[in-house]
Amino acid sequence: MASVTSLTDSVQQQLASALTATRPEAAGADPLLRRSDRADFQANGILALAKKAKANPRELAAEAVAHLTTGDLIKDVEVSGPGFLNLTIADRAITANLAARHADGERLGVPLKENAGVTVVDYAQPNVAKEMHVGHLRSAVIGDALRGMLDFTGEKTIGRHHIGDWGTQFGMLIQYLFEHPGELAPAADVDGEQAMSNLNRVYKASRVLFDSDEEFKERARKRVVALQSGDKETLELWQQFVDESKVYFYSVFEKLDMEIRDEEIVGESAYNEGMPETARLLEEMGVAVRSEGALVVFFDEIRGKDDQPVPLIVQKADGGFGYAASDLTAIRDRVQDLHATTLLYVVDVRQSLHFRMVFETARRAGWLNDDVTAHNMGYGTVLGADGKPFKTREGETVRLEDLLDEAVQRAAEVVREKARDLTDDEIRERAAQVGIGAVKYADLSTSPSRDYKFDLDQMVSLNGDTSVYLQYAYARIQSILRKAGEVRPAAHPELELHEAERALGLHLDAFGDTVFEAAAEYAPHKLAAYLYQLASLYTSFYDKCPVLKADSPEQVENRLFLCDLTARTLHRGMALLGIRTPERL
Ligand code: ARG
């Protein structure tokens, strides 16, 4: 494995040394290098530098140019505007750089980061005995993409699916099952759909009893106490709900083409035993205080109605623990036992106040500090195509599986229309990859904090910023490579490059930098935008530069090489986002 220094980094280094040679005080200053329409790169950093040195920016720029060696890497440099530098890269350097990436297999020359840490990613956290909704979809899709990107940079990620598998609501469910044994089939005997329909039935029936029968309600309350005190029979019934729900969860995750590991499903219940200790520690340290019997944490800056402080409740007056206690205990576990350096939560933005309070509490307790930080990637709401909260025409919440099934069905129509030589089985397989890819991409190409419109027509469109467009670009390249037959892709750095080849090449070189930036900022949409741009640049290259009919055999090989590297970059980038790229479409 040989990592490749990106052209941007190499130019950046040369510029920085030229600047330091010009003015020693410029050492460490950022030349602010950007891709540009005028030249390959533009450096804007001289303006700030000139201001600091009280120098004329154009003169300073000219001095820097004098210190810059042109040749192998930088072919040409000129001063422009108020003191910008426009830089042109040598064709040979571009091709040689891409050739090194091409030779580096799956990593495409992208280095591993030096001081990798451990990030625990809390995502895909549905609730036991409940249907998954579009919010859970976002958490799963975004979390999975973040893990893909972080892993690729060399960070170690550990997943935690903090499922809702604990709490007072289980008293009602368990008591009902106790009184109506056999209402849940053994988990081994059901598929996802049956599991959910059984759970729904039990949920509804127990709810009716709970709301209408005072005595049942009382028995359900006692059942909560039995559950919390670890009564064996009660726990067994509780486990049935968990197992049945997992059958359902797994069926949805499979439909989503997402790998979820059993050992990473660590729900609220897992922290049950540690919660009294969490409360004791917080009280001992004085982070939490008793208030009207409850154990709470107050925050100066967090206030609700009438300017009253909103406390975080660690333990209720009746001794019970809730959501906050489980999250605080989870933090202790993740920091102390998993040795996390970063805690990342992919949870609906509507829970952001909860996390603010939980994180601040953990900081006061010293569980979080400068070396261990926590972030909530609060994501926005999923809206319907009409921009209103996502509901069926009847005003009900949309079932997640129905939604995914419909996406796959739409994709099948698109695939069938385009494909001439595909069998029915192949169409089914492609439709799943296209449909699920479309759902994931639509989500990931929007900034996570924004609400986004779930619009199937737009998602599976062949034009515009969609995964289908990217998948077609990939499949088209594969078809060209197949057509090339015996002729293999090969780099020829001696060849002069067409404008469209240069643009494509410089963009290919930026893949690693983009993944690192997107991973560091938890911004999958930046990688999505990069890939879309890559497909667009490829399209214009393909329009302008004949590949198989190019002028010389070397030219054909070199263009095939650009095609191949584009395909591999598309494939890798999409894979990091959790999206497949079929070889044929
Ligand atoms: N189960 C919760 C829900 O459906 C999300 C859990 C988020 N994670 C956490 N550590 N609190 O809203």
C-alpha cells in the first residue's frame, strides 16, 4: 500500500515554502489554495499576509512567484487581481499522480490518518415492540455512512444501537403476555412482517385493557416493579418482546442493505445495572442535587417557560430511572470500557436539548473532557413531497417497509425501461440496488441538519443529483471497459491532456482530501456532492474526448485509464455511503 500526496497538498507545501522564503514571518501562514475556474488552483492567502506585513499585496505576490520553482509540478504561475496567485499544474504531474492512485488498489492512494481515535457511533436505534419510522431510517442511513467514511480514514468505529428496550411501557406489555401466553410466536418461527404484526396486535390489545381496566393497570404497574427488580419470569417475557422485535429490525436493515451486528445492539436495558452507581457518583460529586425527592442537574444557561431552569432528571422521586440515566451510564461505559475518544450520536434534532444536558452533566462529572468529546449529529425531519410532515393520504404515519418497497418498485420501472438484455432476476436485483440507493442518496446528499423531502419521483430520476445518475455513470464506464476487450487501461504521463481530462484528473486527485474533510466534519453530503461532480466531469470528458476511437493507441490506453480510475473512485465513494454500484444497468 502506497499512499499518494494529493496535488493540492504538494502545491500547498511549495507555496508555503515560497512564502516563508519571501517573508520569514509568513511561516505557518495558510496560502488558502482553492480549485479555480481561471487556472487549476488559486491562492488567496497573500492578501491577509500583506495586510499583516503592511505590504502591497501585488508586490508581495510577485516576490512569492520569484521564489516558486516552476517545472515538474507547477507549470505556470501568475499574479492576478488584487494579489491572487493563479497556478497551473503540469499535465505530466497530473497523470503520474493518478497512476500512483490507480496502482494502489482499493485505497486509491488515500493515506490512513496518523492519530486515529476510537469513535463510538450511536445510530439506528429503533424501539422494541414499535414500528420503525422515517426518523429511524435517517439515523441508520447517516450513521452507516459516517462509519464508512471514518473507517476509511483509519479511525476505529464501534457501533451502538441504543434501542428502546426498557421502561415503564413494558409493564403493560409483559402483564398482557403473562395473562395471554402464546400471543407472540417464538421468534425463530416468524419473519419480520409477522413479528411486527404480532407485536402490534399485542400492543393494541394490552393498551385497550390498560386504558379500560383499572385492575389490569394496577397489575401492569406491579409488573414494572418486578421487571426492575430482575424477577426471572418477568425478564423471560420481556426477552420475548426483544427477540421478536429484533427479527423485525433485522428484516428492515436487510432491506436497507445494511449490516447490523448483534453485539452492537446494546439497548437502554444494558445500562440498567449501572444506573444506581451513576446516580451515586453524580450526587457524591455534587453534580446532581436532590430536589423534591428527585435527583436532578440544573443548568444556568438552559431555561424553559417563564425563565424557569429546566433540570435533567437523573432519578425520579419514586426511585425510578429514565432515559437520561441510561444515556449517562452509557457514556461511562463507552469512555471507560470501550476507550472511546469521540462519542457520536446520530439522533433526531428534536432530542438536542436532552443531549446538551446529558453532555454537560458528563463534562461536570469529568467523564467527558478535552480528550473525550461528544457530538450530537441532530438530523432534521423527513417531509413529504409537498413539504409537509410525512404522512399517508389518510394522515397516518408511513410504514418504513412500505416506503422502501415502493422505492424498489419505482426503481424496477426505471431499470426495466432502460435494460434490454437483463433477465427478470437481474432486474429484481438491480431494482433493489437502485431503489435503496436512491433512498439513501437523497438523504445523504442533503445536509443532515436540514429537513428533507422524501420525493420518490425525484429520487429515481435519471437526471440530476441522484444515485441512479451516479450508478449509470459507473455502469457506462464498465461497458466501455468491456468493449475495450484486450486493450488495457494504462497511464501515459507523456501525453498532453485535454481541458476536460485535466478537470476530471484534478477532481479524481481530490478524493482522499474530500473523504477526510467530510469525515472530520461529519458531513456525508460533502462526499455525495463530490461524487456527483465526479460523474458530471466524467460526462463532459466523455462528450469531448473519444476514448476507444482516440488518435493513438497510447491515447486510447490513457483515456481508458482515466475511465477506470473514475469508475473505481465512484465505486469506493458510493460504498462508503452504503450504496451499491451494479456493473451493468
Ligand atoms: N430510541 C430512541 C428513539 O427512538 C433513540 C435513541 C437515541 N440514542 C440515545 N443514546 N439516546 O427516539
